[in-house]
Amino acid sequence: MRDEVFNPNPVVFSAPKASGRQSDLLAHSLWVNDSPSSDDEADDLEPIDQDEIYDLIRSIYDPEHPNTLEELRVVSAPQITVGTNRIKVEFTPTVPHCGMSTLIGLCIRVRLLRSLPERFKVDIFLKPGSHQSEMAVNKQLNDKERVAAALENPVLLDTVEKCLSNVDGHELDHA
Amino acid sequence: METTEKLVQTWMASGREEEIEEIVSDIEHDRTSLTDVVKALGEYLTAEDSNVLQKGVELLSLIVAKCPTGKLNKQSVRVLTAFFCGKLDDMVTVKPALHGIATLVSLPTISPAEVTLIIEGIFQHVKMRALVQDIRFKVFSIIDTLMAYHRDVLKSYGRRFLDGYIPLAEGEKDPRNLMVAFAIARVLIIEFDISEHVESMFNILFCYFPITFRPPPNDRYGISSLDLKLALRNCLNATPAFGPLAIPVFLEKLSATSRATKRDTLQTLVTCLPVYGSALARVWARKLWNALKLEIFQPVDPETEEEALKATQALVKTIYADEEEAMESNEDMHGLARDACEECIQILKEPEKSQAKPATKVLCTFLSTTPSVAKYAISQAIPHLNQLFRNPDEASARTATLFLLTEMIKATRDSAAKATETNSALSPYKDDLLAVLTVGLKSQSTRNIALSGLNALCSATGLLSDEEYGYVVHNASELLERSREELDESSDLLIELLKTISDIAPRHVVEQTLPILFSSLPDSAPARTDGPGREKCWQILSAVAKLCTQAELFENLVIRLTTKLDLLCFPSSEQVAAIAADPEPSAAYAHMILKALYQALASKAIMKHVDIAKYLDRLVPSLFNVFVSSAFLSEERPMVASEPRLIEVAGQIINLVVQSVPLQKQQLYAASLSQALLEGDVRSIAYGFQKVATTRSLSIFNEANTPAQRNILHLLASAVIALHKEARLSLTNVDAFLDMLIGWTLTVADNDLQKLSALHIVSSIVNRQVDELLSFLNNKLELFQAAEICNQSLSLDRRRWAIKAWTWLTKALLVRKHALAMSFTEPLYERFNDEAIAWDAAKAIGEIPAADKVLTKANHADVKILYVQRYVGVVLPRLIAFSKDGENPTKQTASLVALTSLIKSIPKAAYAHEIPSLIPLLLRGLELPDSEIRSNIIDTLLVAAEGESPEKSLVAEHSTTLVNTMLKNSKVQDMPSSRVRISALRYLAILPSIVKYEVLHPYKATLLRELAVVLDDPKRSVRKEAVIARSVLFP
């Protein structure tokens, strides 16, 4: 499908330690807890936030490299904004001429399509100024019909499935 | 004679085992002789008819095989040998003849003359190619046996033996025969003069290299590919004479594409090179290195790379081992090591390139070759990398450079550790290294690598001086003062470095690091609203807990933290009012401090440090002092340390310390504990800053006393449960004491902490002294359950606690496999009909074999192995029978509850054999309304699913039920407990991997639709599982 490698030697960042989500740190209880799950049965609401969206997309594999989007810093938590029923995801390709950008965007779109309640509308954009053909890619990624058409292509779908074979550290086994 | 003749005739017709047995037993009892047998066989042995002839020889060989050794004297052996050898030339009789010879060669009576005869016979007449495998195997076995017992005779043959043997072994293909042939070949090569046969030996051995044999499935001979490889390798490395012929073969095989071949060749090279010798290695060095380099710099997989590195190491070792003495300076280093080092250094000029890592690996392997090569490699690499690091033009490559340096340091340290010498090779460069690494510490991007480099440097034995350790500690401690955000990722590595140093030079850490850490801990608790402040406290505390395990450091930690604890619990007069108004933040802070102490102690306990015991006189009394004083003072005002959560952690600390105290000291301590328990005199266990603890007396069991004082029982219990069997409390009447404790639990105690503490004491005393308590136990068995558990006029809560008390008594008996344990479970089954407490009784059945923290080996309890299996063996079949019995619904339900609770608390292996009959019951149990039971069941189903596959699934027939029930349990509207929802979703996520796709296909659409709803669950952890469960359904 592709014979050209757009970025043969990307910078791989070590995955930061799971430092806990921002909101948790602030709402920390007075007591040091051994088992963080003990407050599980409490019935407070935990709305979907940017960390959660980030958790969903950071484990996606790059189509070109055996690394995740998190390790390549293609996606990051601050680049995600969450509204009541609207989510905006921005991502940064590793090089401005990266021909994989559309595919990466498509993977993000499919992952969120499968993992978010239907009430959300998701917009996916390249980081402004990070890509040569930014407009074209953005347009393609946010056009419902084009996304649907792309997923009809079995070869493309197969590549997308490969990139999505890991959900938040949980390796999926498609038997 | 006549009988023998008859028997022979019968056998010739029948071929039965019985006749042989009879003949042999006749020979044994001197009723007949071998000569008679031969006479009786006479006509058959000379028969014209080949069938008859073959049978005749066969009978003789079978009799010889079974004949007792004593009956085969020299004379008969000679005759038989001559006879059998004479039959070797005939294709008809060769098989039985070889069989007979095989028996004869293992006899002690065989003489060199016969051996010669046999060898000549085999060499002359046996045509290996015409024979089937098992006959060829006989030939090899005969030679193998002769090689073992008559090697000198074979040797006297000289080259004629080899001339004869080589054609025999040529072309053999069967792995069973090859194993013997390789063993023979090794002896031949080592002990015989093969100088004229090197080439032919080489040919008959190297034709098998590399072994590609793969045993057929269920191979009953059990010869693995590895067996053959090792056997062959032992031949290939048996003589240096193979060297010149072998190396080209190895080089050729190395360029093959198969990974298995590459790896085999590399491993063989490692064993062969030292044998083939340095002269040859030097000749081929260049070519070998070029081939190896390819495997290292463009490895096909990590294993091959590893093997290639080992081969390189072997090559270098072989070349330079002999010249070790001649090497005086680096100038003397010539040849491969020099070239290879230079090549690597050339690559290292660009440390950020991907080739730099393998180049470093090569240099690192050189470090464990010969000292002079190691010295040379270090002298080339380290200064080069140091210089690179300092070069401002290369600043961008600093991380990579430091990484490579760290690898080098680690390799030097490890190679020195193997050779048990000092790290002298690094010492000329240690100043430079220290300088470079400390510079690395300053910048964020290189900090992590620099820390692990320093760690490697510090752990190299005998390299750094005390002052230098001080310097490292100084630099590391400076880092601690930086902001937390900046340090975030490095703090673990930093603590690790300090920990390494604290084992070697604790003084520096105590003097330089600890003051910084402790001074950043506030004396009073962060305010209720100060979340980040609390977070910071906890981070510092967990850092010191991790760091301070070395004896000197731990002592410091104990002093600092107990002082802090005292300040918190007994604030100065101006703060008293403020803290008494809201003691919770202070209590939470004190809780953190106690937790940190516990964590440090727990990691010391895992490492079995001996200095823990001495804290019985230091830490334990001051903890008692704090809590007892607080209990007294709490009558006047709210106290920080009367919080039960603090008491719990303090109990854990006391427990750990008492556990590690030796028996004799425990006995003394037990006396003090008894005084405190029975008379309320705490003077000998609770001394410390607060005088009030020692001036008043504690009366835990007095009904009129305060709950705060009663809570102290938990601390005492934590000590009591860790006592040895021989260190007893001084009780005049144990029965009465236990009865009092149980009665107190049921009538006086106010909370779970107190009740459980009392029951723990009861349980551990029963466990250790059961033999003296039989009347107490029998009394309980008769009266207690009637009076307390079955007594419907008592409150439900009291009856429940009576069951708890019962559980703990049974536990004490069960862990030591006491016969009474099983009788103690009986009354619980009877309660299954009692609707009020059926479920409690049922859950107790499951709790009895569950592991706990009281009756453990660490606590010196009497614990026998496999007690769980014994319990399950009796209880599980009964419960299954009860649950299937539909006549009594209350009992049936209770049995289901008991079943789930039991399965939850035992290892899978204990119930694995019952899984097929358990699954329908578990599915029924999912209908029970209790959410804890449901989540237990789903967890059990998850455990049961491990090792299942779609082809062999136990749950396939239940898939409709499973899908529907799990979906129902995963929705927040139907199931309020998030734990159950998570378990249900996890089960849905594994279902596709344990059930065939065809079975699940009809549910796919439903699952996708319903799970889409769960994606909007209010709980984050539930949504996460839903995402996974839904993702696995996509193609």
C-alpha cells in the first residue's frame, strides 16, 4: 500500500509516568489510601474529560512505526477540548510532509466513534501550521461521507484495525 | 536333556515366551546347560531352510540374553561369540546374531580375542545400508559397549579401526542411532589417533551440521533437536584438527537465512573457538568478525544478536588469552581487538545514530574478555565519549552520549563482579566520569540517564572513595531542593541512587540528604483545604520510606518521625484549642507518617533485616505511649491519635516488629503484655515522652470504660498474634480468659476494630495451645452455638458476631489441620435453614479457609501445608449437592452463597476439577440480589475462563444466558454497584476469545447496541471497560 516512509527516524519520547489526572489531584481526600478503588461505590458523577479522551487515543499505534501516538507526541492531553456534547481533537504530525496524517486522523476518528456515546460530535484537526496540506486533511477527516467511504476499503480498514489493536494498554486479540 | 529338546521343539513351532522362560530357569537350576541347548538346536542351526535357520539362531540369542551371567563362562562365551560372528554374513541370521553379540559384549567374561573377532566380523560382514533402523542401532550399541569396556583392544587396532568404523557410520540418518554415533565419535576423536582420518571424520560429522531435525509430535523416543545439537557440538569441538576445515563451514552457515541455523552456528562457534586455538582464530579473525558484525549491527532478532556478541567475545578471548602476560601497555594491542575497537569508536563519533548502540554493545562485551583487551577498550571508548560530551558542538547528542557511557560503566561493573576483582580498569577515568555525570544531572533532558550512570558507578565495588560518595550525595541532594514538577520523572531514580550509596556509605546520606528531606516536612498538618500541601507531604514521606531501609538511615527515620508524631498528637498549648476543634487534618498527617514508617519497615521485613528486632525497645514503646496517653487524655478533649485508622497502622507496625523479635526476648515481652492486658499496667511497654501513659492504669475489659481505651486492645492484639508458641501470655486460666474475650466481643466492644482484635487474640491462642484447650472447644461445640448462634431471642447483630467468633475458632483449628476443624463446620450447615442468619453462616463457610494476616507463618502460627485443599475436598462436594437439591429453597440459596464465597477465597487449582459442574450453579447464583456475590461470581467465571479456548469451551452452551445476564449487570439502571458492572464488562470482553464466533454471532448486533449505551456510564472505570468490551467486537 505504501512504499515511501515519510519519517524514517522519528524522535521517540518516553511515555510519562501515569501521574494521575489533574482533577483527581485537586480533589484528593485527606487520607492516604491503600486501595484507590474503595471509593468506587460512591455515586458521584465522573463526566468525560480531556484526560479520558487522551487515554482513548494515546495507545493508537502509528501506521509507520511500532510506537504509539503518545510516544511520538502526535497527540497530547492539552490538545483536546471537551464541551458538553462536542469534542475537539488536535494532533501534530511528526513531519510537515507526513502523508500518514490522514490515516492517523482516521484512526483517531474510528477509535472515538467506537468508544464514545453517540451524543458527542467529534471534530479532528491538525495543529495549525503543522502540515503542508492542512486544509485538505482537515476537510477529509471531518467529512462524514468520506470517512464512511474510506472505511469501506478493506485494505484501509485492515490498516486502521492494526493501529487500533491496543486500547489503553489492553492488547486486543482478534481471533 | 530330553525336556530341553522338547521345549526347543515346542518353541520352534509356537515362538512363545513361556518355553524360553522354562529353558532359562532350567539352566539356572543346572537341570540343563547351554551345551544341551545348542545340541538340541543342532539341526535347526544348520538347517537349509532359511526360516528355520533364522528361528534357531533367534532362540539361541534370546536364551543367551536371559541367561544368568554366572552360567556364561569364558568357554561358552568364546563358543557363542564364534558362532554368532559366523552368522553375521548371512542376511537371514544377521539380526539374531547381532542380538546375541549385544548380550555377550556386556559380559565381564568376554576376552580381547572375542572382541577382535566381533569387530572383524562386524567390519567385514555388516552392510549398514541394507539393515533397518533397530538392527543398525544394535551395531552402534555393540561398538558403544566395546568402547566403554574394551577401549584398549579397539585402540590396539589403530587406524584399521577407523577404516572399519567410518563406513559404518557414514550416511546414518536416524536420530536415535545418531545419538549413539556422536557419543562414539567424540571418544574416537579424543582418544584415538585420527591424524590420518581427520577429513573423513570431518565429513561424517559436519554433514549433519546444522541439525535441522524436528521431532515428530508425541515422539516417544524423546530425542529433541537440542539433544542432537549438543551431542554433535561435543564432537565438533573435540579436536583442534577440525578447525581449518570447520571455520569455512561455519562462515557459510552464518550467511544462511534461517534464524535457527544462525543461532546454532553462533553457539557452536562459542564452544569450538577455544578448542581450535588462537593461531587459527587469528588467521580467520577478520572474516569471522565481518560475519559477526553483520549479525550485531543488523540483527535479525535480539537472541541472534546476543549470540553473535557471545561469539565475538569467544573469538577475542581465544585470540588474546595466551598473550595476556606479554601485554604491557595499550601499544601492544594489535589485530582484531584494536581494529574492532577503532571501528566502534568511529561509529561512536555520532552517538545519536542507531548504530551507536550495537557499537557500544560490542565494546561492552570486550570488557569481559581478557583484562588487557578490557583495559584497551575502556581506554579508547571512555575518554572519547567524555570528550564528546564536553564538546559544545555535540550538545544535542548529550543524552545519547550519556546513555552509551552508562552502558559502558554498567558492563565494566558487571564484568568486574564476575571476576571478583576491583574495578581498576575504570579508576583512571573516574574523575572525568564523575564530572560528566554530575553535569548531566543539571539538565532535565540528561538527568535520568545521568542518575542511572551514577548509580552504576556507585555500585561498582571499590571504585569510588568515601569522599567521592560524599560528592555524589551532595549533588544528588541538591536536586531534591528543586521543584517537584521538574523532578517528577527522576525522583524514583534519585532515590534509587541514594539507596545504593546508603548501603556503602550511609553517613553521607544521613548527613546531607536526610536533613533536606525531613526539614521539608512541616511540623503541623497542612490545612484542610491545602490539597497540594498534603500531596507534597505524602511524596516526601514515601520517598524517605523508600530510601531509609539501611540500618543507620532507618534509625534516623524512626527518631525523626516519632518526634514529629509526638508533636502532632500532643500539640503545644497555643495550638491545642485549634486542633481539638478539627483534629482530622492532623490525624490524616499522622496517618501518613505512620504509613511511611510501616512501608519502610515492611520492605526491611522482606529483606529480613536483623535490626528490626531492636525497635521493640524504641519504636514500639513510643507508639504505645502516644496512643495510650491519647486514650486517657481523650476524656478531656478530642485527641488526634484516638482515630481508629491511626491505631490500625500502628498495629501493623507493632506486629511487624514483634514478629522479628527472637523467642527469648518475646518471652519477656509476653510477660509485659500480660500485665497490660490483665492488670492494665502499661509501664513496661508504653514508656516515652508522655508521662500520663505510665501513671494511670488501662482497663480495657471494664464495661464502664471509654471506647478510646478499648481501642488500645488492637495494639495489644497486634503484638499478641505475633508471639511464638513458646512465648505465652501469663494466664492462670486460659479457658476463662478466652471465654471472657468472646463474651466481651459480643456484649461490650463497640466497634469492629475492637471485636476483631479480641477474636484475633482468641484465634491465635487456640491455634497454638489447642491440645490444652480441648475441653474449652468441646464446651463451645456443645453450648456456644446453641446459646448464641441459634438463640433467636438475641439481636441479629450479636448472632452475626457469634458466627464471626465461630469462624475464627474454626480457622485456628483448620490451618493446623486439627481434626476438630471439620466438626466445627457442621453447625454452620445447620444454620442454612435459619432464614435470619443463613447467609451469614453461608459466607462463614467461605471465609474459614481464606488467607488472613493473623494465622500466618510470619506470625509464628502453627500452619500446615495444603489445609485449604483438605477443607475444600470435604466442603465443596457437599455444597454442590446442597445447591442442586431443590426441595428446600432457603438452604439451596444459602448453599449457593456459601459456594461463591468459598470459591472466591481459594486458589483455582483447588476447585478446577469441579468447574464443569460449578458453572450452571454459578449462573444461578447471578440471580441473587447481593451485589458482592454477583461480582464474586463474575470474577470466578473470569478466573475459570483462563486457559479456555473456543475449541474447548465449557460456557458455550450457556452463551445466551451469559450475554443477557452480563449485559443486564453492566447497565447503571439495573445494577448500582460499579464493581459488578466492571466485572460484567470484563467478562463480555473475554467472551469472544473463549466462545466460537459462530455461537456469538447472533448476539453481536445486540451487544454493540447495548454497549454503546454503557459507554455513557457515569463512572470512568466502567466506561473504560465498556470501551474494551466494545472494541473486541469489531472485526
